[in-house]
Amino acid sequence: MSIYTTEDTTLASDDTRAGAKVSAGAAFGAAAAPPRMTSLDVLESEALHIIREVVAEFERPALLFSGGKDSVVMLHLATKAFWPGKVPFPVVHVDTGHNFPEVIAFRDRTVERLGLRLVVGRVQDHIDSGELAERADGTRNPLQTAPLLEAIRANRFDAVFGGARRDEDKARAKERILSLRDDFGQWDPRNQRPELWNLYNGRHTVGQHVRAFPISNWTELDIWRYIERVGIELPGLYYAHQREVYARDGMWRAVGDVSLPRADEPVLTKMVRYRTAGDMSCTGAVESTAATVAEVIREVAASTITERGATRADDRISEAAMEDRKKDGYF
Amino acid sequence: MTISTQTFASGVGPRPHGSLAEREVRERVGTLFRFATAGSVDDGKSTLVGRLLHDSKAILADQLESVTRASAARGFNGGEPGSEPGSEPGSEPGGEPGGQQIDLALLTDGLRAEREQGITIDVAYRYFATDQRSFILADCPGHVQYTKNTVTGASTADAVVVLIDARKGVLEQTRRHLCVLRLLRVPHVVVAVNKIDLVGYSAEVFTAIADEVRKVSARLGLADVLVVPISALSGDNVVDRSARTSWYTGPSLLQILQALPSTDELERGQEPFRFPVQLVIRPQGALAPELAAEPAETGDGGPDTFRDYRAYAGQLASGSVAVGDRVTVLPSGLSSTVVGIDFAGTDISVAVAPQSVSLRLADEIDIARGDLIAAAGTFVAPTQDLHAELCWLSPKPLCEGAKVLIKHGSRTVTALVRAVTGKLDLASFQEQAASGLELNDIGSVQIRLASALPVEPYARHRRTGAFLVIDPLYGNILAAGLVKDHPGDHEDER
Ligand SMILES: Nc1nc2c(ncn2[C@@H]2O[C@H](COP(=O)(O)OP(=O)(O)OP(=O)(O)O)[C@@H](O)[C@H]2O)c(=O)[nH]1
Ligand SMILES: [Mg+2]
């Protein structure tokens, strides 16, 4: 087995017959051409390069870890980047108080297994202190920004890794891999720094910090293929299971303390799984029988709806919901 | 863990080792291909990208629905405002005839300000795959003010599609972008003559523009530029060849993008091995817990195995490296032999660009972040004097005598811009005398470095010939830098 395919496929001159002339100097099929890398290999190496670059250039990095699939993949990549050493930074979780208990349990197990320090910022603390107020719609997802910025400030983090992917949302599609944030954690989409070749510029002034997104170029399907390839463990809610749910806003919501059905919302037991592990109060489940990674891959590949479209109520608030949150300092 | 120096026959991959390895890679997916758009404002770049995504079924129902809603809210009627009468407004961009017209540009113009102004401000990255390839698509802005963002999108591209409005021909901004692409040596430049529907699918108009393009690209030294007539709005020659341009016998744009070799494919095996050291991995006591805990009975794994572990982490910038290869470390010039290549717990025998690995060497030599490991005997001496071209990306102008930072590979050094020796004139493509550079200028400079860097001419080694010019005060990027051929080192000493 190899981390690249063993089959040496050169683009034969046939393939270029379609009028697509090959630039001067391209000689194919040269004797000992090394094996080529698949797109997933390239994405993985790109992510490792970015993670190492950030650790080298910043003094106090940290990684956002929620127990969701993207952050689990991120953490896995971090273990690879420094092997056989230990991951050289702490992880941060913003606890909304609306998390799925099994995801929190998974988070704690993982952090323990890897011997990492976990920094938790709690939305509840900020509500108790009066700095934040509960929203009318009951979701707490948009409230995560304040505890996140507080955790960054209190720990003097100068770089924060996130598992955001550009295919998730049209505002994320615009963000740099290293995204500079001002003293208020804000993103200025109209004035981003150039990002050239694979040379990442980590310079910043006091008070600024950087969000680093090593898996920017991965798609949902890449994440799942990678999970299959490497055998990464995820919280169980990503696979089909029986759950008590009720229908709201065209999604299946789990029944839980922070997610109670109204009288006119009958509770059913359904076979479901989650495509994202956000808050119970704003994340919907999809009906599914996909109980293994291979089945999930088949399901995602055939899906006609995006993961956020299928599962996130918070993104339906307005056309630019994600952009507005990011401008305020969100992930 | 035992360290293996055994080599495998070429093409045979790593030996499984450690806990991760067994399941590493089962399925294979296609290769990765990155392409970007360029061209003047409103020439239809975003519409083209939307069209490609739409027609290759990469748009999912909820995205389509939200774009349809946004199009309706903005009163989109399927053409550009003020387009000539007689152009077919009902040419259904991706909807049933008579259904809601959608503005395909909204699939990438995702920022609030972009939608309000109907222009692209910054690069949008989108993804789609065919059986053979995974594509990363960078939709770049055309507006001159945002050239820095277009340079960003083009710098990593395997190919760039330059759009030209069939009614307007080659504009100043088209020329600027072509200069940038030439400067960056983007491996493939494809020119799409767009809005062919607005000139009645005229072969004459297309041929005239194609001739002009060929003239311009020949003057610039861009090789093998392909020119395709398209309508991004109605989809002609984007994915499939169109019957409405029967006079055009070449491939569709997507067929071209499928067939062009990527940079990695072009360069693999051809370029000498180059490896900027990012980090020294020397865990000593700080081992990953599962390694620290493993019992040492077999002598394989366990804390003892890694007590003296020392490896150099980085990403291959070019070429390949195998266990047993002789390498030289720069700038020190010391040599050693590769005794092991680790990929996260898997001991592999060969690594190839752009893989991220850790190298173990036979000798204990002083190597730190910022050093470059290269195939032995392939490198000219590091230098403190750079002759370079700059693409100036900052509103703050460059004056002779400016103190800047240069980031090259994994090293950042202080530098002085000693002289500006010329700047490119977009009309003649000739260098004119200049004493400074302003936003979007391309010019030549002489730079003195505080310490020597192992640079190579960009024309021959993209990775070791590229650098960033950074503002020492605020950390902003001032310019993209490309090392020129030094007078005197015409010999490639491989
Ligand atoms: N008739 C016709 N109109 C087109 C075609 N392609 C684009 N347009 C229209 O041209 C206008 C500009 O298109 P965009 O795709 O936003 O142009 P752009 O090149 O991305 O513009 P910037 O990113 O701001 O530089 C829009 O009104 C499009 O609908 C085409 O092939 N035919
Ligand atoms: Mg555009």
C-alpha cells in the first residue's frame, strides 16, 4: 500500500490530442517518473505543510476542536505533522451549552487520548455575566464569537487553526488560508492580503491574530474519503441510528433539553444521521441508513443538497449570514 | 520502530509501519488540477465558472434555489443590462425555457458587496470533479483595483482561462493579466472569447480576436495559447461543443481543462530535488502518548526507539528523493545521505513533490528551519544579491532604498531594494526606465539581502525562484518576487 498510487499513469499524448497543446519542455513518460499523487494525497500534504508553517511562524497557536468531523480530521493531521512528537499546541472548544452530549464525551476522550490541554470557552458564562443575551430563536450558534475571542485574548493565542472548508459556504469560499483578524477578531473580506504560491505570510502586529484553515480546499466528500482511508473514529451521530425527532423548518430536530418540540410538533422515532455536528438547537438530522463510512460516502456523493443546506438553521437567517458572522470574528 | 534503509523498486510505495498504515489509501481518486480565471471587468469570468459548475452538475439543489432567489431579487433577466436588442434573452442559462433566469455569477460572487455591485472583489474557490480529475477553480476579479487578488488566484494555478468580451477584444486589463501570467509562468494559458452570442456567433469576429491574441502572446513569449469561442451565459463550447459555432473545430473549454497536464505532472521527475526545512522534529521527551506508552518488548516502538529521533519536516518543492540519496544542505553546503523518509509513522522509501514528509539523514549536521535540502551537486551557491522581477501589489509605492523583508521557502530575511532598473510598459511590453514602482506595476529590481539565500531563477525552478516582499512594519505583502537569471550563471549545474 502506498500513500500514492503505484500505478504510473502518464498523460499520454492521446489525451492532449484534443487541441490542448502541451507547453514547451513537457516530456512525458520519462524513464523513472515517480508515482503520482491523487488529489487526496495532495490535499493532505498541503494541509500538513500549512500546519507546520503556522507552528513554525507563530508563538502561541491553538486548534479549534469541537468533535465535529472537520475538526477531528484537523487534529488527526496535526498528529501526523509532528509525529512522533506530540501535538505541540492546546485545543479550544466553544461550548454553547447546546452541544450533543455524545460529542462532548467524544471530545474529552480524544483530548485525553492525545494528552492535550483543552481550553473551553462557555457561552453560558457570557450569558450569566450579562454580556450576551439569549436569542429569540433559541439558537446559540451566533453567540460563539464572544467566548471564542475571550479565549484567544486570555490565552494570548496568535494563531488559531480552524477546520473550515471553502465548499461549505459562499463567504468561506472567499477566505484566505491564513486569514488575518484585527484586534476585535474581525475579518475584512474587502481587504484581504494576497496569498501567493505556497508561501504563507504570518506577520502580524500586536493585538492581531491569524485564523489558519489548512483544509480550506477539501470538500465534504474529501473529508469522508480521508476518514475511510485513515480509519478515523467519529462521534456516533455521524452514522445512521434511531432517534426521537420532530420536524421543524424542514429539518429533523433531535428531542433534547434544549430542543423541545412544541405541542403541534409530533415526536417520531426515525433512522437518522447528522452531516454536521453543530448545536442541538440549530442542527438538523437527515434520514439515512448509512451506518458505515463507505455507505456515508455513497450517500454524500449522491446527495442533491449541501451539508449546511441540509442541516443548519442558522444559515437560513439571511443571504449573507456566514459573512456577517465572520466579519464579527466568528470561525 | 526500526529504521529501514531498504529501497523498493521504483513505483512501489511505502512499507506499512505503525498503527496508521494498514488502511492508508484504498480507493483512488483522480488527480488535482487547479485553474483560475482572468480578464477584464465584466468579461464574464464568474458567469463562466457558474456555467462550468452548473453544467458539470456540481451545483446542488439548495445552492441553485438560493441563487435563483437572489437572481430574481436583483431583477436578472438573462443577459447583461443594456445588451443589444436581437441577442436572445430567452437562451435559458441553466433553467427550463421560460423558467426563472439565473445569474450564474452569483454562484461565486458570494460577498454582500460583490452582489450589490455586480462585480467580483476577491477570489472565490469552488470545487468540482469529473471522472478523471478533481478541479479547484479560482474565480478571480477583473477590476484593476483587485489585481492583487487575481495574482493570488493565478499563483497556484496549473492553468488560467483569460476571458475576452467578443465585442471589445483585447483591453488594457487583458494585457495586464497576460503580463502577470507570463511573469508567474502559469503553465497553460487558455483564452476564451466570450459573449460570442452577442456578436451573432460570428467566425470573423472570433478570428480577428484570435489573431490579436496570438500576436500579443507571441510578443510576450507565451507559448501555445489556445483560443476558444464561448458563451458563458448560454453554455456554448463550455462543456460540450456547440452547433452554433460549427466553424470552430477545436475542443470545448472543459475538454481542454481535462487534458492539460498539471504542474506536478509536468514537473515530476524532471526537476531536481528541493526541500525547504520547515521544522526540526526532535520530540525527545515529548512523544505522542501512544508511542510513549507502547511497551518496548519487541524493540519496535516505545519511548526508547524515539529517544534520539531527529528528522527534518517539510514539503518537497520539486523532484523526488529516495532513501540512499546524497543531499546537500544550504546555505551551509554540508552533505549527507538520506537514511529514512517518514510520512507520519509510515517509513517510506521514495517521496515526490508536493509530498509533506520528514527526512532523516546519516550525519549529525546543523540544520534548522529556513535551510534548503537539495539533491547533491545540483545547486549554485547561495547569494546575497538578487536580480528579480516584482509584481507590486501594495498601494504604498516602492522607492529605491526601501528596507523590506523577503520570505523565500521557509526563511525570512531583511533586505534592501538597492535599485529599480525598469518597469514594464503594457502597451509595448518593453521595460522603461523607472526609479520606483506603484500598485500593479511589474518591474525589475536589484536587492541586497542581509544574509545569503539559496535562490534559483524562477524560469527554471518555480519554487526556489519565488519570494514574498513583506512590509517590515505592518507585515503586509508588498510584492510577488521572481528571481531573474543572473548574468553569469547560465549553467544549470545539474
Ligand atoms: N450575452 C452574454 N452575456 C454574458 C456572457 N457572459 C457573461 N455575460 C454577462 O456579462 C455580465 C458580467 O458577467 P460576470 O460574469 O459578472 O463578469 P466578470 O468577468 O466575472 O466580472 P468581474 O469579476 O467583476 O471582473 C453579466 O451581466 C453577465 O450576465 C455571455 O456569454 N453572453
Ligand atoms: Mg466575476
